[in-house]
Amino acid sequence: MGEIGGNDYNYPFFMGRDLEEIQGIMPLVIEEIVLAIRELIDLGAVTILVPGNFPIGCLPVYLTEFQNSDKEEYDPSTGCLNWLNEFSQYHNEQLQRKLDHLRELHPQANIIYIDYYNAALRFYQSPDKFGFNGGILRACCGGGGTYNYNSLALCNSNSMVCDDPSSYANWDGIHFTEAAYRWIFKGMVDGSFTVPKLDISCPSLSMNEPALTSSR
């Protein structure tokens, strides 16, 4: 499955809606994910990968939109906004509870949760380890400013573009770069960020062709 629910949160956040109001739609968002999973199972799907939410408090778009001088709102080790990351974590916790229930209802299905949150958070905790030395909280392509993001000057042919996108985790303030997604993929395939852990059952398979089964 692709990422579901991100824009359902993005829109009200950027419209200035209250946090409690946005948390109020979370059950509806998660229920839509559950309905999509059930539909796939009814269509005969056996293995379903279900991603969680990213640490949105680390994304340039959110860091720019909610930038402020209160140091207490930021994680000193990463520079990310704590309250937004806590929101993502809460979504992921609620989603995993629903997935546990779905596994009970559909034991024949292999429902695998992908921990996008922690797979991506490590970039911000140790950027040099992953080669992200261009500015871990800045977008590669954007309209300038602290995080190289400007909602009035989105990434286009006239934008300020970094020389080496592979040294950045974020491309345009919202989406990750190819390099970042490659690291996320590797973390998924080796089972570090999946529940249950993926089992690469065929040793001849390369990183580009994983066997999507799980060890229960």
C-alpha cells in the first residue's frame, strides 16, 4: 500500500486548525486505511505492507510553517518540532492497534507494518552516517529561508537547487530525496523497521528484489 492519510493531516494543519481538532479526524483517517486493507484482502492479496507516518516535525514545510523562537518546542538533538513528531507517533500507535485486530480477523493475510517514522528519524539523529551533510533540515530544492522552503515559491526551474541531492534527505520541503528513500527501503528489507520482521527467504535475491514474506 502507498502512504495514506498524509494530506488528510497536511491540509488542516496548514489551514491553521487546532491540534485537538486534527487529532479528532485521526480515527477517520485510520479507518480509511483499514477499509483499503480489507478491500485488498477481499481481492485476494496475501501480503500487504502498510506504512506509518513520517516524523513530520522534521520536514521543512512544517518547520517553516510553525517556526518559532520557543526552544522548548524543538528536539535539541535533531532540531525537529516535538509536538508534530508526537502527533505522528500517536497516529502510528493507533494504526498498529488496528493492524493487530486485522491480523486476528484475517490470519491468512500477511499484514506487515512499515515503521517509516523511525526509519526516517535516524537521518536527523545521525545525518553524517547516511551522507546527508548538505543540511539535514533543509530542502534541496526550494525558495530560500532557514529551511529552503517557501510556500509562495515552491520547487521549480527558478528555485534554489542544491548541487548534490544525495547529500540531502528532503527534496522539495515535503518529499524525501531518492537517497533518503533508498535508506528507508534498505531498513524495510532487512527487517529493522517492519512488524513483523521481513524474512528474505531466498539468499540469491538482491536488495532490489526482496521476498516479501515475514517471520511470525
